[in-house]
Amino acid sequence: MQELERLVNDTGVALVGSLEGPVAFGFTERTGGVSKPPYASLNLGSHVGDAPEAVQENRRRVLAALGCEEALGRLIVPNQVHGDHVVTVSSLDAAALGEARAEATAGADAVVCTVPGVPVLLCFADCVPVVVVCPGGFAVVHSGWRGTYAKIAGTAARALGEATGCAPSDMRAYIGPHILGDEYEVSAELIEQFSQRFTDINPSGPRMLDLARAITQALVRAGLAEGSVLDTRLSTVRHNDRFYSYRAENGSCGRHAAVAVMR
């Protein structure tokens, strides 16, 4: 399986990802942008109180780092609602693209794309970003605890297979920076709920929830081989200098992103 690289372009935008193959994708870091504190500097979230013009410039820089700056006008950024709805983008037709954007704006936590030149960007600050790629397209997924419990990553992988005709054996999944299992303490009720849906979770032990482990199980149940799921194991809490963390920054921070585009 392809390992990810840390890439930095000439604007200072850093991302962990891959620019090779039919899909270019990455998990952005927080440097290389124009936002002022507390959003410094590559904030990509438009809902946190940052200046809209700064967010737009930051998004342009990220697409430039992926080599698709000219596609800024086609960028899909869903309104994330911690659900399990998946939007599929399957046409470059203006009307169809407009419908997909409207559906994403209405509320979605995963986007499947099977057409070139349409970048997709989802925002994070401790929740788990997942990118699933295959020869015919990709999916970008936002998986907080609610989405993880709903197995949204597995749902997105199945939707990607339906949209592209790719078998799960042709897919690779990448889990980006997030709050790790030894950092994420949850309630007794929540750990009990997860123990009933996922394996290797002990509800009577420490109440530390490893979302990435549950996400991997959801992807494997969708048909991916466990060896085809790569977890970067990058902590947003421990590496708060590189990534935004809602917990570490007491709720006042920007958002990094998972972003992908077909060539």
C-alpha cells in the first residue's frame, strides 16, 4: 500500500498525502495560510468566525498545492452535520453539479466523486478524516463519534463501489490526523454503545475510545482488506502546532481539511 508523504509547496502550505495516481489527495496542516489568530494560519472552515476572504484564499492555496487551483469554482464543501449522509458527484454538467452542491450544503458528512476536476474538501479539528480512493474515483469522509458509530466510512466505501464499479479489493483508505484513542475519554454510556457495535472495546475498562479502530472495522466489513487501510496515527492534540484541535484549544480554533480531486 502506498505510504503518504509530507508535502510542502512554495506558499508554505503543508499536507500529508499523495499527488501521484489518478486521485491527488491530502490532509492539510495549519501553516501556510493568511488567517489571523486564533485561526492562524491555514484555516479552511467558513463557520468558525474567520474572515471569509481569508478562508477563500486559504482554500485557493490548498488547491494550488494539489495542482488544481483552476477548479476553485467547482469546489464542493459540504455542511457537516455529524450524520451519515453521502453525496455522490457523478457529472460535470452544470445543473447536476449544482444539485450535488445543494445537497451537500443541506447537510452531508461524506462526498463520493467520480468525475475529474471537481475537488472535495471537508473540515476537521479532532474528528477523524478518511479518504477512500480507487481507480474510478474517491470518497472524503468526516467521522466524528456519531458518524463512526453509524459506520459512515463503510457506507461511503459502498457508495464509491456502486458509483465506480470498483470492487472493495481495488480500494485504499487513509485515516488522517485526529484525536487518538489514548486521548479521547468518553462517557460510560457511549463506550457501552460502541462495545455492542464494534469488537475489541471493553466497556468495563478505561473509557478511552479509539475511533480509528472502529472506522477500520467498518471499512473491513464493507469489503476492504485490513492491510488496505492506513492510519497516519497523527494526533491533533499532541501535534497541536501542526493541526487544529478543538479540545486542546478550548473550542476556539480553525479547521484543517481532508481534500481530494481526480485528475
